[in-house]
Amino acid sequence: MKKLLLCVLLCIPTLLIFPANLSQTEEVDKLYQSDAFVCFLDAVYNARPKIEIGQCFTNLSEYLEKETHERNSANLVKSHAAMLLGKHFTVEEYCKDKNSALRNLQLSEEILSTITFTDPYLSALATSVMAETAGSYFLLDPTANIFSYGLDASKLITEALSIDPENTQALLLLANSHFHTPAILGGSARKATKILDGLKEKESSMYTFQLFSLYELRGLIAAKAKKSKDALGWYCKALTLYPENNYIQKLIDEL
């Protein structure tokens, strides 16, 4: 009897520390760090063959369907993956395929339309995925889409930051927007750098794809300022995350 009581008492702290039901934020974090999502990212960012990337996306979709009971969390991660896949097919250095890009961006939009969050962090994250989806449509035809998807992306970034001003994904998108927007329209490498400097304390908690975006943008800013050595350093840091990334390799060749 004493042994049974001792066993129960020892288990109580564990039950308190590891609750049976994860919060939505914890669930999303778990899914972003899952082997299935990490393998998908490796395939996309390292520009694996199209059929391999497609299989990784299928594996991720099956994992999300089986391993989580919280549909909003699973759908957020799947919509993010679909957006990244669509964005991948808009870039010449990877494998430009307009039809595949449109199909996956539309899938991301469809999934996002089913999601609602009360948590500010997750709501801002979902809105950021919407913004990046709009930005990817813009990349397919910048001239035709600048006053539609280009403006939508900007508005959605602003909306995300109004929900959660400290949201890492939204801030990275804003920094990229400042850098890539022409100066005559308010773009500025200085503004982008200021945002990235403000994210330094968050770098240790960023996901790999967020760090990659940060290193890539730091490199682009340095290259624009004719600081080739600094740019190379940032690009090399990006390659430590995804060593076979074609876009970063191209940027290094252009230094």
C-alpha cells in the first residue's frame, strides 16, 4: 500500500508538467518540428526532384491527418506547406512551374479559409501565411499583379502585426517587403535591417525556415551595400541549414 501511494505521489508532478492535452500553440509548434514537416522543408529548400517533393508533401499530409486531433493546428501547418510548395514553383532557380504553383497556392487559400484562431499568435501566423500566399501569386506575374496581390500581401502583413506586433513570421515578411519594395514606394534596406536587428533575441527560438529567411535577407542587404564579404558570410550561414539551395548558390555566384 505504501509503495502504491509513493508511486502515485511521484506521478503527480509529472502529470502537472506534461498535460494530456496540448494547447493549440503547443500543437502547432510540435507539428512544425515533426520529422514529416522537417523532411518536407529539406526537400523543398534543397530543390529535390519534383516527384520527391510531391511525395514528401503527401507524407506530411498523411501525418497531419493521423497524428493530430486538433484540426485547426493541422490545417495551419498544411496550408503553410502548400504555400511554400506553391512559392517554390514560382522561382526559376528551383523549378518554375506555373500550373503547379497555382494549384498549391489555391490549396493553401482553401485550407486557410477553414481556419479560425482566438489565440493572437496563431491568428497572426495564419494571416502571415495568407500574406505570403498573396506575395507568391504576385511573383508569378509582378507586372500584372502589383495592384492586386502585391497590395493584398502588404495589407495582410499589416493585419498580422496589428493582431500580434511581436509575431516573428509577420516581422520577417515585413522586413522582406521593406527590402524588395522600390524606394519610391517606401521601401528601404535600412528599415529592413532595423526589423532584423530587433529579432536578434528571438533567433534561438526560430524555426529553421525562419532562420533561413533571415540569413538570406541579411545577405541581400549586405550585397546591396556592396559588402560582399559580409554577404558571403550570411549566405554561407543559410547554406548550413539547406546546403543544396539553388537560389543561395546563385546569389553567391553573383557576388
